[in-house]
Amino acid sequence: MANEVTENNLTIEIAGVGAGAIDSDWSYADDPNDRGLKIMSIQFSPAATGDKCVIKEGDEDGPEIFNPLCADVYDSKIKYFHGKKKHPFLDFGDGVYTAGAKVVIELAERR
């Protein structure tokens, strides 16, 4: 089980591998230089009706900072953080991720 994580300049994209779905937790805290991320926004693009993304602060026991339920495949959700420092944890077990769904974290500054 693994996700495809792509980092480009000011974005981190989390998606399923190949044609698969997001299928495991992802945590910024896995970074050995964990200083938190200055996040501008988090966006979830669903692939099916009922897709749900759950991102928590720090780890699976942290408070939810992003928890949209999408009404249909066109119902992308975005939340703005305006550069606040966060430690995002994508909680696979609490979400519903269909093949093709993705999460994009926009950063305020490069890592």
C-alpha cells in the first residue's frame, strides 16, 4: 500500500499509484526535518459521489483541519489557511477515496 506523492515547487500532490486510489495514511511528520508546513490551501478533487477526505493536525488522533464530503465528481473542495503552519496527516481510514481522487496542498513557501 502506497500513495504517489509529488512535490513541485509550492505544491504537494497525493494520489493513488497508477490507476489506483489513495490507499494509505500520509503524514508530513514523516519528514525528518519536521518544522511544519506554511499552508496556503488544501484542495480535494473527488473521483466519485461520496468521496471524502480527512486531514488532521499532526497524527491520526489530532483534530480535523480539513474534512469535506463531496456531493459528486465535480464537487472539488478547498480550504484556505493563509500561510498558517500545520503538520498535515491524511487519514486514510476515516476517508473515502475512489481511484482518481487527489489531494493538493499549496504551500506559502518552498520546503
